[in-house]
Amino acid sequence: SSESVGFLFGITARMAIGAGLALLLVLIIYKKLCLHASALHAYSAAAMAIFGAMMPVYWGAQFIDSGLISIIFGMTPIITALLASRYLYEQSLTGFKIVGALLGIAGLVIIFYNQVALGAIAVLGVAAVLLSVILHSISSVWIKYLQPDVPVLMIVTGGLLLSLPLFFLVYYISGELLPETIPLRALWSIVYLGMMGSVVGFVSYYYVLVNLPASTVALITLITPIMALLIGALFNADIIGFSLWAGTGFVLSGLVVHERGGYLLRAIWRVKKNIYY
């Protein structure tokens, strides 16, 4: 979406399309956007992820490649678990959950190890993506803490509307000129991300977040890069190497340990007990 138009134009145009579409859907379905105090708090929490977490990623992608970004974002379950344990009192810091998250990160390292190239200013990109991970985790825990009483579509719409002026402000301050022409590939990428990524994707994410523990939802960051690679293989004839299968095995093992580690240990203990006694 930033090809030949710059990342600031790409992300700003994407969010403008998303905000317009989301607001239109709210007005059609609910007739109005709720503006009471608890709703505004929820919109602010969503804006922290939409602007606060996404802008650093777009900026940091200038200095590091997507493989390293995926690995860094693999830390999201651990950071979210720390915050959820402190502020939501979720039982998310058990040994099995930590081991599961670490297995997932190891899987991402296996997949992307050969694709990680660190330049002289890569530290800027790493710092930006780490900031994004932290803000994304804070946003998720904040929304869970608020337990908003407004529809998920409104949370996304409010977050987009609060974020949009900030995107425009950054674009204006940067002094970046509007592109004279927009290549079709970039144009359709922006439209797709505005509709699917900024509306369908966000609504789906926040729906799951409202209904599941924050530490569980954070595991999406381990699954997303693998799904992207598999989709690339299916539709773009990308080659799937051994590292992808091995890394996927680690990630899936990590998810099982994270979610069912205690159950599996108890099941193994019962089997051993039956064998010996």
C-alpha cells in the first residue's frame, strides 16, 4: 500500500477509507454513534492500537524487514500476559503459558531467521516495533478492563475517527507531498486494507477480544505470519521450505502448551498412574 506513494499516504488513506466505511455502517445499523463517557473511553483505547501501534510499525518497516517485525510481534502474548495478570487478574502468567509463548517465538525465529537483515539503523526499526507491541498490548488490556457496553463496530468506528486526525496531522507535519499518480497496485492495496483490514479485521479482532481473555487473543500475533506465508504459497506460488514447516510445528506446539498444557500434564499423569498402579 506504500508502493510509490510513501508509507504516510498509504496508512492515512487506508484509515480514511476505513473510518468512512465504518461510520456509514454504524449509521445504517444503529442510526447514531454513542458518545457517552464509557464509549469515549473505549474509543480512546482502540485509538491507542489503531494510531499508537500501527504508525510505529509503518515507520519502522523502513529500517527492518517484515520477518523481524513478525518475530518482535511474537512477544505480544508475553507482554499482554504480564499486563493482564496485573490489571485483569487473568491467570496468564503460568509456566505453561510462558513456555507456550516462548515456543511460538522460537517458531517465528526458525521461519524468518534467514530473512532477517540488520542494517546500520535497524535499531530504529526495532525500537519502533517494540513500542508498537507495547501500545498494542496496553490497548487490548485497557479495552478488557473497561468492558465497554457499546457494539464492537462502534468501538472500531470511534477508534478510527479519533485516530484519523492524528494521521492527518503527522502527514501534514512530515511535509510529504500528495502523490501525483497512484499505481493501481498501491491503490487497490489501500482500498483492500481500508475495507478488510481496518473494518472487517478490526471488528473481528475486537469481537474476539471482548469475548476471550486478552492473553489468549494475543496469540493471534503468532498465527498471522504463518497464515500470510501459506496464503502466499497458495495464491502467489511462493515456495514453502522446511523452515516454514518446522517453525509452524513450534508455533502450533506453543499454542497447545499455552492453552492446554496443564490439562495435558494431568492426562499424562493419570495414564502413568494407571500403568503403574
